[in-house]
Amino acid sequence: MPSSISNSEPAKPRGARLPWETWALLFCALALCASAEAIARFGLKRVSAIHHRILQEAHEASELRQSTSTSQKTVLFVGNSLLLEGVDMHRLRTGLQPRYQAQRFVVESTQYLDWYYALDGLFRSGMRADFIVVCLNPTQLASNNIRGDFASQVMFDARDIWSASRDSHADLTSLSGYYLAHWSTFYATRSELRSVFMYKLAKAIPEMSQQAIVTPAVMPPDQQLIPEFEPRLRRFDQLCDRYGAKFLFLIPPVPQSGDLAILAAGAHTGVRVLRPIPNRSLSLDYYRDGFHLNAKGAERFTSAIIGELMK
């Protein structure tokens, strides 16, 4: 007689569902990410004077328009900490009036590619200045680096990230991070947030790093640098000319060679290069750290720039 054997195992559900603990964990993770993003987006500029200044200058630069007056022209100075610490903007603005209305846009630790794509984006957004002055030292003009995540959000349009990454030889991992940084303030400024918290918790550590002596880079011979500088100056010049602006390159006085190579590249390309003070001509008492000018050096450099532009 056949026996009937019943299956004692419970039937498996057709669609597996996540337990409520997993949903709670996902919710907490999303809430944490949203909170971090909100803090970075709305809080960083309130606790960081540097970030507030960068955003303010970026906005003011985007609002620049060419002057309709023949007696006064608009000038945008862009650069990094060499411009920030080396030029007294109040003194510069006063000295250039009434011929020029000067505006500054500074982002620390930036170099050639950062400013090429930043200016390209500013022009496309509607910025129009009569003159663009880029202030970089020879090492920064020759560099193929970009300020990565921070530049991707503050300086680049989304359409420029691919080109800037290609020119800087970034890998795909870095490229994906740049796109994420463009849309996420927290991801782009996480290093700045860490620096702000470090300064709040232990002010002595950032101050010690600022007082550290900077060793200037060893530059190749001028004959090797000139062919590198020429296309870069020409690229800046063509970009500015496309939007009706005149391009000038400003060499800050640093204790390294390479300034003569930039002058030669400017002569070959027809770009006006300003070298108010030759490199390696100032003594160390004009520098804060052997690289950035102090107040005494900034006063001298600013006066020299005014003299060059007012000729």
C-alpha cells in the first residue's frame, strides 16, 4: 500500500524582502549623507573665511562685464596664494584708478589647467572683462596638475571635467571622483572641512605648517621651458581673444628661475608678459616663508604692478 509522505519544509516566499533592520540602516545612512551635505553646503562658508572668500570672489568675477566707457576698463586678476599674499588689492585698486577697475579671483594651490578651464567656464557663463591677468610662477605654468575635487566644484563646469582630467592625465577613478565632487559639496570640500575642524581643535598645527619654509622647485633650462610655455600662453590668449578680452601674464617674484623663459615665450607668441620684479632679485626679508611675499614684499610688488600697467 503506497504511503503518502508530506513535505514538512515551509514554502519559500517568491520574493525575498529585506528585514526592517536593513531598511532602518539604509535610512540612517541616507540621513547621515544628507546631513553631511547640508552642513558642507550651508555651513562651511560660515565657519571658513577662506571658503567664503573664494565663493564671494567667484561670484563677483562672474558678474564682471566689459566697460562701456573708454576711460576705464575692467581687469580680472586670477591666481593662487602668490597673488593673494603678494598683492595688496586695496592698494592696487586705488593705484589703477581711474584707468582700470580691478577685481580678483584667488583659489589657493591652483595651477595652469585650473585657471584655463575656470576662465573658459566663466566666459561661457557670461563673464566679460576687458583684461584678464593670470598670475602664476614658472613651476605652476609648466604643471599638468589640477586641484582635483575642489576645482571640479568651485572652478569647473561639468562639461570641462573630462577635458581637464584628460589634460592632467587623471585615471578613471579620479575622473569619477571629480564628477561626484562637482555635484556634492561635502565630497568636494571634505579636506577643507577637516582643516577647519583641525584649526578649531588645535590651532598650533595649521599655524606651524604655514610657518614652514617652502623649498622652491628646481627648474629645467630655459631652452627646455620655452617650448612648453609658448602653447600655454597662446592657449590663454586665444581663449581670451575669443570673448573680446586682452590677456596678460603676470610673473610673481619668487626665488627660482624660469621667468626669462616666460618672457621669451611671450615675445614669441605676442603675449604681453609682466615681470615687475625679476625672480631671485629680492632678499629673504621680503618673504614670509622663502616663497610667499610678506607685507613688505607685497607693498613693493603691488607698486611695481601699478607702474607697469599705468605706463
